[in-house]
Amino acid sequence: MDLRYCTERQLRESMSALPFSSPLVVLSESAAKRWGLYDGVAGLHGDGKAKWFSSPDPNPTARTVHRALRMLRGFTADGIVAIGGGSAMDLAKAVSAFHGMPGPESPESLLRSIVGKAYLGNRQNALPVVAVPTTAGTGSEVTQWATVWGSDGSSKQSVDAPWLKPAQVWMAPCLLASLPRRAMLCAGLDAVCHAAEAYWAKASNPLSKALSVRALQAMARFLKPALSNRGDMRVLENLCKGSLMAGLAFSMTRTAACHAISYPLTYMFGIEHGFAAALTLAQVAETNQAACDISEINEVFSGFGGIQAWLDGVCEGIVSLRLGAFGVGSDDMEGIVSNCFNADRMGNNPVDLSIGDVTRILDRVR
């Protein structure tokens, strides 16, 4: 992985001298205008030198990926530049995985191909990805997988192959300065969950734990100041470093119970991913203490009164991390619990949680 640091000026210069001659650019139109990239990208698109996918979804669906693949038909693309949050990079990696394959002819057949991992035989056609994260949290710029949702938003699948990890990452803290506070908080909490779960996952190792602790220290210290003063570039740089270390940590281990529980919260109630994962972080951490030593994590948050106190403090004035604040009631518990036993994620938790365990965890955050 080639990691580069970009100032605002360097980012604009890089966009006019891309490492590809015929790229697909994944970048929302509003973001392109916000960061002064609109004229450059629109010019490349208008001259036929690039294709611009300007309407990525917050959570990319099979329909979105299918639409992007259709855009590339008849166009000889040699790479993808994804500028945005995790969703933009997930879309780029999914498009890379299926680039050059015959079909699929519909979003439904594409979803079946994802489930069947048909893309694993397509490495020779995959497009290299340049990832430019505009949030500090998802870690998608350093992982090999992408989340794709069913077209109706009611299911989640992963595209996963080692060669889908982005070839280059352009870290541009300046892009965070105009990020809405809620979006910055949501992404930051996702990074915190990535780091914590990489620490206690069954697949953890000494390196992932070391990266996790460093990431948690950075996120715990700098997320709230970043929310208060988004123009402080030193704070934003440290936030980006924390997010990157969290991404590197969980790229080795994958996530665990917090993420498993988050998925039905997102597709059943529309709760943003970072909030959905962080809702149960303190309770899952407490449960996992029975199986592993997480004293280093507890030490990071001890100066803030513990994990839950830090979460409540950093969220104050923006969102309440309680299920009721998102419209989730007691009658919804059974449906959530029955849909959160994802084998890859829940099976990676150090404590084998039962239905009763998950119910009790959710009851404590109502």
C-alpha cells in the first residue's frame, strides 16, 4: 500500500495528474463542489477521459454497484479513484471486483454473484483503486473487503479478496474541516469500535493489539476537540492517524459482536453504521472481560470515567446513544436479536454470546 499525505493544494494537483489515463471517479457532486474538485472532474468526464459516478449511496446496494458497472461498459477504464467515506470506497472495491466480467444483467443476479463469490476468478480484470478518505473512521481505505447491501436494504453481503485492498491511499485531513459534526462523530465512533474489536477479537495478535491501543488513544483524545474546532489541522491530522491505525488493526482481525449487532439496527431502523456499532460497545466490553484482559482499553478511557462516560461525553449535543433515541422500542428487540448472529462477526467475539446475552446487552442501552 502506497500512503501519501495531501494538503488541499496537493490534492487538487493530484486530481489533475491522476495515476490512471482512463479512471472511474467515485465522488458525490455536492462533495466535488465543496472541495473545489468539480471543474476538474467534470472536465475529465466531459472530455471522455474519465467516467464520473456522482451519486454514490450512503450504503451501497447491489443496484448502485450494477449501475456503476453499466457506466463502464464500452469504456476502457484502468483504475478507480474513490473520494468519500467508506461507502464510496466500498462501491469502488465492488466495481473493481466485477469489472470485465460478463453480466451480471440485473442487481439481483449481481447479488447472487456476490454471495457465490464469482468475482474470485476475476483478479486479472480488477481495477486498482486510489482511496481518498474524507472521514476519519471507516478504515475502508486499508481493508480488502466491501459491504454491499441488498437492493431493498434488508440484507448485507461482503465482497472480499486480498487484491481489492486499495493500491494507494491519499490522506487529506483538510477534507474533514467541512464535514458535518454528526458525520464526523459517526465515523469516529466506527473507528473506536474497529480498534476495540480488533483488540479483543478471537483473531487478535500482538500487532493488532498495539495498533488498537494507539488508535484508541488518538480517537479518545482528539475526537471531541475535532468536533468543537474542525479548523484545527493538528487535531484533524491526529484523528486521521487514529482512524488509519484502527483500520490497519481490524484489517488483520475483522470485527466482532458490536458490528454483528449493528447490522440489523442499520437495515431495520436506518441507524447510521458508526452509531449502530457504538451503541453496545461499553456493554460488550464489560461482557468480554470475562474471557480476555482488556485492561489496556479500560486504561485509555479511565480518565474520562470509562467507556460509556466517554461515549456520552463525546456525543453530547449531537446524538443520544440509546435505542429509544432512534425509535427502537421493546417490541423490536426480538427481531433485532434474531438477525444479529452473523457467524463471521459474532463468531469472532471472545465470549460466545447467547440470545439471552444479546437481549440483556440491548436492554441496557434502551
